[in-house]
Amino acid sequence: MTRTTERQEAPPLTPERLERAALRYLERFAASVAQLRRVLLARVERSARSHGTDRTEGAAWVEALLVRYQASGLVNDAVYAEAKAASLRRRGLSGRAIRERLAVRGVEAETASAALARTDQDGGSDCLDSADEAAAWALARRRRLGPFRAVEQRTPHRTRDLASLGRAGFAYETARRVIDAETEPQDEQD
């Protein structure tokens, strides 16, 4: 028996099939309204090309579904942005990089800034000047930059380490404080 590598064509899109697809997507991924809209409109487009589904009618189904999901709280950009911002902060991303990533995912600038402010307020440390500095420490730790390098490798790699934090969106002063520090602040160590 031979296996076919051809993909089976999806049946024509209906509002019910679209909703099932949306729920399956939301089970697997957290999504902003704009992300879910893009995914569902792509499905409408595929159905239009394959089966002649009316694009305008499909877009109306998508919008109705999004309105319903927003009203029920199933899709909420503020909650999504706060969770994503907290996750990205823990990974060591700067505030600027987090705002950019949220913008790419369709989160409005005001919503992203508010979510970032709430995240920084909830997870702030008294020892560090800012949440950006805490994130810079996390990134330096993860990439073994600055104080996380062997002592003999710190000086030759200083410029490269500063550039790495700069490309990650951190201000020069923040990057310099982290890279030139002898050890990590006590409140940040686990």
C-alpha cells in the first residue's frame, strides 16, 4: 500500500466549519483579535479559491464570530497582551521589543503599553532601576553575556555583548550597567 502525499481538499466553508476552525485554533494558541482575523480570513480565501465561496460573505462570518468571541471574553486583546508581555519580559526582551512584537500581532499601541506597564508593576524588583534592566539581566544570563562569561573572556567580548543588548532594544546605559557589572544583583538571583 502506498501513501499519498497529496493533501485532501477541505470541504467548502460554512459558518459552522469556520467556528469549529476558530475554536480549534484558540485551543492551541493564544491569539489577539487581529491574529484570529488573519487566520480565519486565510481560511475564507482558501475556500474561495477552491470552492468559489463568496469572500464578502465569508468576511462577514469572520467579523460576526469575532464580535461574539470578544463579547464573551474568549478573545481579549488586553489579557492576551499582558500574558504575552509577561512571557517576553521573563525571556529578557526590552519594552521596545515587546511593544513591537505585540504590534505585529495586531495589538494596539495603547493596549500594549498598558499591558507592559501592568506587567512591570506586578513583577518589579526594588533592587533594580527598571523592569528593562531586569530583562537585560535575564537576557545576559540566558546568552551568557557580561558577568556570565568566564572572567578572561569578558574584556575581549565587551563590545560584542553591549551590541547584543543594544540589538535587543535596550538603552546603552542599561546595557553598560549589566555588561560591566561584576555580579548579578542579589534580588535577581534564584
